[in-house]
Amino acid sequence: MGSSLIIMTIISGAMIPPMMGYLSDVQSVQWAYVVPLVCYFMVWLSTRMVGWSTAGSRRWSSRRSAHNERNGSV
């Protein structure tokens, strides 16, 4: 919980609102919402990358071992 509060304080409070404000001044408020969209995309992408590297390998290795047990292979 502590680390999430630190991240939210530093990133959200210090960087995201000024970036949104600048983009809304230069373009429009609608374009300013691209900034949180990019942030959400990066969070989604990082969860996909971690999911593929750890859970995916365990899932495939367990399927392989179950297949080998059924077929009598080692």
C-alpha cells in the first residue's frame, strides 16, 4: 500500500496534471484525455508482459507435464 501511494503522489500529482493542462491549452480538453489513456495503456501493457513471462510459462509447462503423464512420456 505504501508504494502505491508514493507512485500515485509522485506521478499523478507532479506530472500528469501539468501534462494534461499543457495539452488542453495547446489543443483541446478532449486531446488532454490522451495522457491518462496512455498511462492506462502502459499499465495494461506491463500486466500483459508480466503475465506472459511468468504465468504463461507455468501454464504451458503444466499442460506439457499433464500431456506427458497421460501419454506415458517423460
